[in-house]
Amino acid sequence: MSSEAPNDSETLAHVQTFWEERKPSSPIYQFLFDDIKLTYASKGVVRAQLPLTKNHVNTHGSIHGSVSATLIDWVGGMAIAAYDNRTKTGVSTDIHISYLSGAKDGDVIEIEGRTGKVGGSLAYTTATIWKLVEGKPGPIVATGSHTKYLC
């Protein structure tokens, strides 16, 4: 993270507007990500933080796998929007998640999405979810890759 571009206020504003315009039409995003906060954006990269609540955890008290999958889906679209300030980010064709550790109700997680390649019809993104420890990225909770058809 240290050698990346500085936070781009124009790109961050675009991604925040993109998110705010889409959130009302997605009940699942409203339910799970009402408190998500975008914190960083540059060309093809976004970061956000989410405080976990009882709505995000499974019966064992750890972040639910479906929440991690939805975050990877969401952040992939946000990274594509940040790539060139686009307003359409396509539809999912493939998503892959590796679950590495847990996070619980009360923890704050950080989600990062990065574009690998954005072409004419497909976009490839990667994502990482960390548990924050004393405000800094700690253990990786999950990683993923996401392919979207740009329609």
C-alpha cells in the first residue's frame, strides 16, 4: 500500500456518488452495507471500511461467508467505476473467494478492490478483506477475484 498513488479526491467523489445512486435499488446492499464508508480511491483501486454487526456474522459468531462474497462482488464493481469514472460496471461472470480467517461482531474490516484489466467486454478485479487491528490492516479475512462482463 505504501507505493501506490495518493488518494484521488475526484475519483473518490465519483465512486461515492456511484455507490449512493445504486444503493437504494439493492435491498441486500442496503441491509449489509448501510454503514460502509469509502476511504480511498485512485485509478482502478478503492478501499472501504465496514463495522461488523450481528447482521454480518454466522451462527459461530464470525463474518458470514456470504457477506465476504457480497463484499468481493461489491468492491469489484467499485474498482471498475474508479478505473475511468465509468457509470456502468457490468454483471458478474465469475467470482472466487478464499476464506482465510474470521472477524466478529464489533470488529471493523477494510475491503480493497483492484482492477487487473479492464477491456472492451470483460473486467478482472481482485479483492482483499482485512480485519483492522488498532486502525491498521491485520489478519486477512478473505481474498477473491471477480470477473465482470461489461455490458
